[in-house]
Amino acid sequence: MSLNLAPTYPYPPWDFREKESFAYTTVVKRWPIIITNFIDTVYRAVDTEGDNNPEKVAEGKTLISRLSKLKYDMSHDRPLEDIPEDGGPNSKVYNDRLQDLANSENNTWMKIPWLFGECYLYRLFDSILRATQHWSTFDPFFQQKEDTFRESGAAVHQLAQMMTDLEERRKEFQQDAEGWEEKLAIVFAEMVQMCLWGNATDLSMLPSMDPADVALLQAVGEDKAHLILRNDAGALWEHVRSLRDARLDFVLDNAGFELFTDLVFADFLITYTPYANKAVFHPKPIPWFVSDVTPRDWDAIFRALKDPNFFTTLDPSMAHSESLKHMVERWEGYVQTGVFTLGPEETYEFWVAPGGYWEIAPGRDGEVVGKLLDGSGLVIFKASLSQCCCLFDSLVNCESRLTGDIKWPNNTPWEEAIGPLAGRFPLLSLRTCKADVVVGLGPGVAEKLDADPKEKGWRAGGKYGLISFSK
């Protein structure tokens, strides 16, 4: 894959020299912590091996030294190294970009553009692992993802019970039932909130559907409404209700609970509405941004959900829930019949290329992805604050790649910021604000938050959400 990753942006990128920026915090704090966590994970794995595999142990110790050197080079602002041609994705793309940066003397850790550096770091991790014999397929973040998901048992079972309750009331959602679409609209709105916040709590009353519960649900939604700085949910619903048997595409973000909520959302739209009949889930081919979904994570979630002993903080009476069992059986049936499927492998490289999603455009090098997404009824780019996020998570997000990691004014229209993607296919971005890039806000919104001393760092703190839709 040879990408031309130089779209023309109207503003400069965020970089690490601005000490008040998320980019600066990234290079002086976040990345060193992530590398340290990687080292600790390898150290524990080496210790577990003991005397069972001396070659793997020796290679693991070399791996630890290699990562320690990377951390040292980063802290001393040394030049980035080339990615070897190791069979991994986009080596030439990264190296061509590194050469461009070297030509302008911007190829050290404190001078590179933030988004490029974020992508490069994980591709370098992949390269370091590929150079080994015994660690080449090791995911240094897998156990962290698994452990975090283990804490989500109550929410998982709550959502599974909700889906069972919907099944029992299925006739109410059929097109010949009175008020069927109004009820679907209520459920849909709460599903969007679930995917935005990664929070099942507000969904507990959905199945009742009597007037009092509908009013209470709407009030619950309003509790968080002030935290959604841009909310295109109304326009989104009008688009979705116009669909029939459409394909949905999920550009996945976090593994574990957030992936679970994505599956629930897809299941709802396919099983209980006439709007969709297929969902394509797009993972990353290598460990990426700590918690992003890989094909291994996709397989792992089905195994976890079928294991009654997986969730560690769950009442034993819930561990053998028939609701969860039946829901997962339905999902496995969808996988077997192609209703649920992973994206085609020929698109994988693009998702870990070092550029923004502006490349998904005719005549650009993400065109293979663009052609696939052209047939979608709705493309959902995920970047929500979920129970998968933790202290060591890498908080870069899809919107930064949708818009480019540049200094957009916060009131820049959403359609302008997503550039050539606007109008190409129906596009939904669900994200919480976890980086400096925030666009599509109304007049005065950013200024009011900037002026409030209690809201310092609001762009990157994860408190506020954005529901951004373009048709």
C-alpha cells in the first residue's frame, strides 16, 4: 500500500511544543506511561515463562531493553527511526513521511505532528514485536483489555436482559402495530446515548414502554443533554427511519464493553427494525492505541460472553443468565450467516496508516475503503468514553482522524471539517472530547467553557460528548 498522505488542510497541525496542549501532555506523560506499561507486561510474561522456554525468555529480556531505549530516545527528543520492511502495514508510507519531516528538521519526538506520532508509535511497537521469533503475535494490551471488560458484568447482563425484554414485546415494534415507530424512536435515542457514553444505566426501563416510563426516560436523557455539545440525534433518526434493509458499518474503537454496546446497537437495528439487515465491523489489524479492537478481540468477546466464570464482579445467580446466552447465540448465528461480519482484509492497512480519514476520497489512497463505504446506509465512527478506557489508554480518537489533527476553530462547521467525506456517505461520529480537536460547536459554546476555571482541559477530559451526523 502506497499512500499519498498529504491532503491540504486550512490550518496547521497540533504539535508538542505547545505546553498547554493535549499533544504536549501526550509526549511528556502519556506515551512514556504506555511504554512503561508495555515493558511491565513483557516482564510479567517473561517471569511466567520461568525455565519453560529459555529462548523466549532471553528474547523477552531483549525486547524489554529495546523498549527502554525507545523511552529514553523519546525523553531526549531524538530522531524517529525508520520502520523496516517487515511484512507489516504501511512501512513505506511511514518512512516517506519520516523523510519529509527530516528534510524540514521536524523528525524528533518533540517536533513531529501529534497524529502522525500517535500512529507511528503503535506501528513501531508492531515492528519491534515482528522482529522477534517468540513474541511476533504478542498483544501487549490484550490482558489489559480483558481485565477491564471483566469489571463490566453487571452492565453486560443488564443490556442482555433489556434485549430479552424487547424480544418479548417484539410485536409492538412491527410495522402494523399502533405507535410502533414512536417506540422505536425512544429505544433508538437511548441506544445512541449508550454508544456515546458506554453506559447501560439509562437503558434499564426501556422495555416497559408505558407513558410514565417514556417520560422518565426522556428526563434521564435530559440529565446528560447539557454535556452533549453538538447533538445531531434528530437528523440522524430521520435518516435511519428512511432506510430499509441497509448495511451498517462500524469503524470500531475500544474493545470490551464498548464493542459489546456496538454489537447490541447493531443487533437492535437488525433484529427489531426494518431499517438494517447487515453490520460490518472494521477492526485494526495490529494492537493499536492500546484498546482498539483487533480481530483477536472480536473472537475473544464471544468466548468471554459464553464463559459463566468470566465476569469477576457478578452475582452468581446472574452468571448463568439465559438472556445473555440467547443473545450471544443469536449473534453467533449472525456471524455464521454473514449478517455480522468483519471488514474485508484488503481495507485493514488503511485503518493503521499515519494519516487522517480525508484519504477516504475519490482519487486518494483510501479509495478502496471509500468504495466499500459508499454502499453503506450508515457509517459509524466510534470514539466514546467507555468502560474500556483506563489510566494507560491512548486517548486519540476517530474524530481527530476524520478532521485531521489540525487547529480547527471550534465553531468550524462539521461538514467543512470532514472535507471530502461530507455528502459521500451517511456518516455518524460518536465521541467524547478527549483531544484538542473539537469542531461543529455553536456560537459561544467553546468560549463559555474556556472562560470557566472549573472547565480547564474540557477538550480532552472526556466529560463532554458530540453526536455529529452528515448525510
